[in-house]
Amino acid sequence: MLFSSEYVSLAVAYVAYMFYLAGVRHPRLSHFLLHVADFMSGIFPQYLDRTFMLWTNTYPLTPIAGFLGATLLLVALSGLLTTREDR
């Protein structure tokens, strides 16, 4: 085991989130919808009708697929790591 403290996961999650925020705010990546909070807030007008605050006819399938893919990748990686630690 590399680290044995119970606070290691909190520290790793915090550092990873800081790198995530720095990555999605990078100027070269600004034209992609990478920040989950921006996407979920509805600030992108191509997906939200601001008059009625409802979804428009153009659904954001590409960002949703990207977020789902990232989630499945993280779940698979965590499953592999915990399986390896249980042996």
C-alpha cells in the first residue's frame, strides 16, 4: 500500500479537482463544453430556451455522452484498483 492514511482519498480528490478546473478553463479548450457545472446550469443558449427555461429541440447529446464516458472510465479504473487491493 502506498499511503495508509484515511485522508489520502480526500487529498487526491481535491488535487484532481484543481487540475480538472485548470484544464477546463484553459484557453485552448474553452470552445468545448467540458465544465460540468456550466453545462448543468444551462448557461449555454444553444441548449436552453431562456424565455421558458426549458430545453430546446437540440439536445446536447455529445456532452452527455462525454460525461457518461468519463464516468464509466472512472468507475472501471476504481474497480480495477480496489480489486487489485483486495487480493
